[in-house]
Amino acid sequence: MGKSIANLYQYAEISKAANKRFLDSMQNIISVQSIEMEINDVWSPDVFRLFEEISDEKYLICGFTNQNIQNSLNKGNPD
């Protein structure tokens, strides 16, 4: 296979196959549960709520302000 732009598709296919083999070989090294446990030990439920809120698709076009986030997070909290 030559190094021309016409062969980019073949290079992409080979790279994709290599990445897939690598990811398939790595999937059983660390269990998902241990990763979840580590994350839960570090971050509180409030931090998860914050990340869920700021990753909401309603903020994709216009973004969000501190006030938007506070209002959304405090909707369910009567405190």
C-alpha cells in the first residue's frame, strides 16, 4: 500500500481494526464495578447531579449560566 491520499481509506480501516482489537483485549482487565466504586468514593451524589445537569442537551446551543444550574438543581430540593 503506497503513501498516497488515495489509500487513506485503507489506512483508516486498518487503524480501526487495530483499535478494536486493542479495546477488546482491554475490556476484561478492569471491571466496570471497580471503576464505579472508585468514582463513588471520590465524588458525592451532588457532584453527579451537577455533571448530569451541565451535560444536558438543552444547554448545547446557548450554554448555561450559574443561575440556570442553580434553578435546575434546586427544583427538587425544598431546602
